[in-house]
Amino acid sequence: MSKPAGMTGGFSRFRIDLGYDGTDFQGWAKQPGYRTVQGELLVALEKIFGPTEDDFGMRVGGRTDAGVHALGQVCHIDITPEQQKRLGRTPFGAVRLQSLLPSEIVVYAVAPAKPGFDARFSAIGRSYRYLIADGKSPRSPLSARYELWVHTELDVSEMKKAAKKLTGLRDFGAFCKPRAGATTIRDLKELRVTRFLDNIEVYLVADAFCHNMVRSLVGALIRVGEGKLSAEELSKLQLSAKRESKFKVISAHGLALTSIDYVPDELLGEQAEKTRRRRTTEEISV
Amino acid sequence: MSKPAGMTGGFSRFRIDLGYDGTDFQGWAKQPGYRTVQGELLVALEKIFGPTEDDFGMRVGGRTDAGVHALGQVCHIDITPEQQKRLGRTPFGAVRLQSLLPSEIVVYAVAPAKPGFDARFSAIGRSYRYLIADGKSPRSPLSARYELWVHTELDVSEMKKAAKKLTGLRDFGAFCKPRAGATTIRDLKELRVTRFLDNIEVYLVADAFCHNMVRSLVGALIRVGEGKLSAEELSKLQLSAKRESKFKVISAHGLALTSIDYVPDELLGEQAEKTRRRRTTEEISV
């Protein structure tokens, strides 16, 4: 049971900006019997607003998989007038919500949503960062949870070359876990590989990513960096658009959702309706 | 049972450089029933060299407390000719040792120790770093394990002033957990407070630190930063040299041992004997 985007009739919609260390979560989406980010949020929210039957109509900008971190996640909730009454004297805000959450989840801001805002359907872009430490990088035990360790030195210039060939509006079927009825066409606006400080950073921006796409793309780029696949071969495999079993989906722990980009406020409602019509049957996740 | 510093008679001494995320360890020193860094190392070493009765004569440069991290820890072990024989065909080195350890412990290097080297007694300095995020710092969920979060904005210039008054060869009894027969005189060579990137970093160097000294010093500096204690008052409390219950020993998770400094190779044996004579009955730890 979900409410229409931009609805207001008696409900108050709140936008929640947050981040988390995904290591010890089974991803964003609540699952009975598992520790998930959404699950922890719902427990905290029920302490504030009382029981919910529809998860407060929560929707999220980027559904992250198990082990994936988030620095710039966004979700929204819809609070009924009855739930509002449960608030008590302490206002509902970032400090209150934070106080009910484990320290792995950080609430940056809680604010009434702009009219027409929908955390999922108003989004026009998702950015991710994947950190790799290769044979040239120093190893820090304080980064082990957040970067993939590769033993050989990676050829970053080859990786850059390959990355260039993959950007644009394309069919990324070679990198996606197939889902019946869902398109694998995505607009990969940016795919940047840089040696940044002591690490290699792969930075990706797309309108949305299909399932496993980020980790398959980065896995393929690593193979290029290792010299096991050329930039040209990778480009050809992409063009075939058939699920490529040779691209291993690399470990989640190097990956972080860095931001969700939204349309300007005045176009919020319009964008939400547009995306909703296009994607209702699809999952937007990595 | 420990062997004299610099001994060689049949033993081979190895120097091990390592780091660790201390979050899920009950500190460095092995303790039955607890997960400790030394305990994990000994389990790994026994897989390589077979059983030990004396913990391979292991000594460490900086005994860290529960929850304290290390970026530049150093220890040594003494391997008997019989144990050497157990090595098999794979040489004893960082890669082999690492393969037997959890990823929270990172082995940087394993090498035969220089003649006269003793990880504890050849050390002339220990450096620590304490990270604080205050009201001005952004909160990142990927730093939560490694920095203390303080809600107010700290007055860094007052903290710097106070830090200046505390450096030098002094009696740090006000900051130390007392131990019978042990001196609390230490040479605090550096105590630097800087706003570094988004955090406040307190950097400390001393010949050695007595128990709880780093965390009491940083706790006192935070009180200064909060305006609850003036630099002058703090200096007076230090001069009294009596254990000050008002300095709370702040959380371990913001603290990391950054390096152990050793005398130049040619003075190694001499320094070890000197320190040993002076400190045999004391614990060097934070």
C-alpha cells in the first residue's frame, strides 16, 4: 500500500537524509529476520510515531545491497495526523531520530518535504563511489571495511580508456542481473577512474542502475586494470548486451552510494509522475 | 619467561610491523577468553611454527587498550631452530602471516630484526593520534568507528594554548592511573591540536605514556575546548600531579597508535639495556 507521489491529504511528508556503514546490514530493504537499514529506521520511527501498517509509506532514493555503504542516502515517510499526535513535546528531527539509531546510521537532516517530492520518483541521478587499494596503495586497517584490496598494481590509464567507452545511454544488459519485463537501458552519465590519494576511486553517475550493475562494471574495469581484458574487448562485450558471466560481481564493501540527485523544486511533482509511469514495475538498485 | 634483549644464541628474532582496527578487540595483550590482537597473532604464529610455551618471546612497542586502533604497531618474536624447521617450503613473511589473520589486522612487514633490536626496549618514542568530530565537523558513518563525536563546537585555539602548557618533561600523575612503584614522570615531546580536514586531530608524542594518560589528556583538552576548564586551570591541575578524577578517560575508539620510534640501528642494543634497567617493573601502555 503506497500513496501517490506528492499527495498531501492529511499526511505530512518528511524527507530524511542519512548515511550508513553497510558492513553489518543485509542491505537497505527490510527483511524479516535480518538486520537492515530500513528495518532499524522503522523500529526507531515506531518509537516516535507508534505502530505503522504501511512502513510509514517509506520510499528510498537508492536501494543498497547487503554490505554497501551510503554517504548520501535519501528517503521519505508520510505521517498521518494521528501519528503526528504521538510526537509528544520533543519535535521530530534529526537529533531525536539519531538518538534511537545505532551509530552506524547517521541522520544528517529531517525536514518537511517540498511539495511533490518523492525520494524515489523525483530522483534523476544516483552517484556511487567504489574504492580500490591496489599493489601500489598502502594498506590501512582503518580502511579495510571500505575498500577492495587487489594485490597487483592496476593499470589506471587502461581503466580510464575502458571507462570512456562505456559511458552514455546504452543497454547495460551485459552487466545486469536480468529481471523479467525490466529494461537494462541506462544513461551512464559519468564513469571516472582516478588514483586519488592512496587509492583508486571509481566514480559512477547514472539516471539509475540496474541490479548488480555498479559492481559488475567495476569488476570488469579491474579485469582491464589487471591486463586480463582490453578496453576494446570490454566495449564489445557491452555492445552484445548479453549477461556476461565472466564479469564477477565484486565485493560490496568497497562501494558507497554518495548522493541522490533531484530535479529542481519547481519540477518535483512533474518528474515524480514521469519516473513513476516509466518505472513502476522496475527495481532501482545496485 | 623472556629472553634477554639482543640475544641470538640459536634464536632468530623477527620484527613484525602491523596495524589494526581495535574496535572488536579487547586490546593488544592476550587474555584467556577474550579476543585480543596478540591472541590472534599467536594463533597464526602457532599455525606456522607449531606450539609455543612462551608466546614466542613476543614483546610489543605499544600495548594498546581495548578499542584503541594502531596504524604503526611493532612487535618482535624469537624463533628457535626447532620452530624454524616447522616452516616448510613457504617462507615466513608478511603475506603468509597475513593469510592467517582476520582483515582487521594488517601486516605491513616481517623481517629479521637488526642486532640488538627489541620492540619494547629499543623504543624511544610513541606517537598517538586522537580524532574528534565536533559541532562544526560533518558526520560520516564511515568514520564513526574512528573518531569521537562531540556535539558542541570546540575552541581549538584555547585547546592549543592548553596543549602548549602541558608539553615537556613533567609529572603526569594527574592523568595516570596510579601503579605501585611506577613513576608518572614522562617526556611529552609533542601535544598538537589541529583542525585537520573536517576533524580535530590531537597528536601526541612521548618517550612513553602511562596508563590512561593519552585519553585523560585528550579528555582534559576537550573540556578546555568546551569552555568548561581554562588553559591555566588545567596547567595548575597538572602541576599538582595528583590523580584528577574530573578528567574523564574518554572513549578509546577515537585513538590510534600511529608509530613507535626507535633509536638508530647502531645504538639499538645500548638503548634496549638502558630502558630495560629503568622500566622493568613498569607497564608502558595507554
